[in-house]
Amino acid sequence: MKAQAPAKAETPAKTPPKAPAQTVVAKQPAQGGAAPAPLEKQRPGRTLHAYYWDFFKRLGNECNRTWRGELAAAALVAAGSYMDDL
């Protein structure tokens, strides 16, 4: 009979300790029935001009990214319209 080697005890893989969960504490509104601050006071410096500036920047970026597809679609529509008139 062969002698069996003693089985090695399996050790679990070492994992780093978990960081404690971060909690979010909601701020309670001031007592006395104070109304929430108007939008102008919540976001200072955010004007109508800045809103439209950001809007047109995003529109420009989107048009720059998709112009080839839009040009191809317009060419197909134009060709289809031209062929329909023949």
C-alpha cells in the first residue's frame, strides 16, 4: 500500500478589508418655514447667455460629429426626389 501524503489545508484567498460604507446625510431645511432659495441664488453666474452658449457649443459638437451621415441622408433624399420627377 502506498502512503498518502497529508492533504494541504486550503487557505482562502486574502482579500483587502472593505472600506466602511459612506453615508449621505441630508441637510434639514431651516426651521421657521423658510422657503427654498430661488434658482438665481442656488446657481450664481448661470445666466441665460451662459445657457445658450453651452447649448450652441453642444449643438456644434453634435453637428461636427454627425455631418457625414446627415450629408449622405440629404443626398439620398435629393436623389430620390429627382428620380421621382423623371
